[in-house]
Amino acid sequence: MTHLIRTATADDAGPLAALAAVTFPLACPPQSRPEDIAAHLANTLSETNFREYLADPQVTVLVIDQAGELRGYSLLVDRVVQDPDVAGALNLLPSVELSKCYVHPDHHGLGAAAELMQASIAAAAVTGAASLWLGVNNQNARAIRFYQKSGFRKVGTKSFRLGTTVEHDYVMLRPVARE
């Protein structure tokens, strides 16, 4: 199945926030508190946040558009890494962060995530990046397998604040073929 993947526009901010509310909780560890997930959604994945991401020239948001409904998205950040744990793990620079990569659960198993990943890798290549990196919760076995299948390998660890708790992520990296 081929999915329409396009660059998001300002009109997508609300639908992106709605999609994030469905997809982000799926990536959280089972013991995550609902109030911590809700706080993260409000502070990082709200419509206002997506409007800011979409206006930022260092951010690229790609969406899977199915007849006007968003079924997945990725968010790439092309700026110098500030986290010392991440910076110390990246050995192939410059590197773009794949900050978010989520597909609606109704589209799991249909090839949508693989297509979105390929589009994300291509978008990173256009920036001139030598690599693409991401952080993934160390308990999210499904995502880790997907990222490994997509060419990423573990290169380090970092912490991630989810509301009042600190989660632990693997830092994963993959080379990007420059265009």
C-alpha cells in the first residue's frame, strides 16, 4: 500500500495535536501515569506547539494524509544538539533529530511507518545531514525493532522527562545518504 506523505502546513496543527493524543500514549511505558502523559501532550504536542513547530525553519513535519485525514506524522529537527549525553553519542555529523515518528494504530502493519520513515530519511538527506538520530524509550521493544529494521543502531542513552517521572531512552543513529 502506498500512502500520500506530504509536508505539513499550518492548517494541520489541530489535526496533528489530535493524532498525537492518540499515538503518543502508545509509545509510553505501561507504568506511565495518565496525568504525566496528559501533561506531555499539553506541554509539547498541543495545537499551539504544532503551530510553533510548523513555523520553525529548522523543523520539518511530514504527514501521512489519507483523504484529508492525518494517519501518521514525523517531526525532524535540524539544529545542534544541546543534550550532552546525546552529543557525546553522535559520531556521524551533522545529524538531524527524528524527534517524533508516529502512525495511527489503525495503520499499523500496512507499511505506513516504513514509508514515513523513508520519507523522513530523505528529508534529512536534503538538509545535508550525515545521519539521523532519535531517542526511544528503552522499554518500547516494538519501536526499537522497527528502528533497527530501518537501519538505526544504539549508540548511547539519555533521559526523558515525562511529566513528573524521568524515563530512560536509547539514542539510536543511522547514516543518511546525502542527495
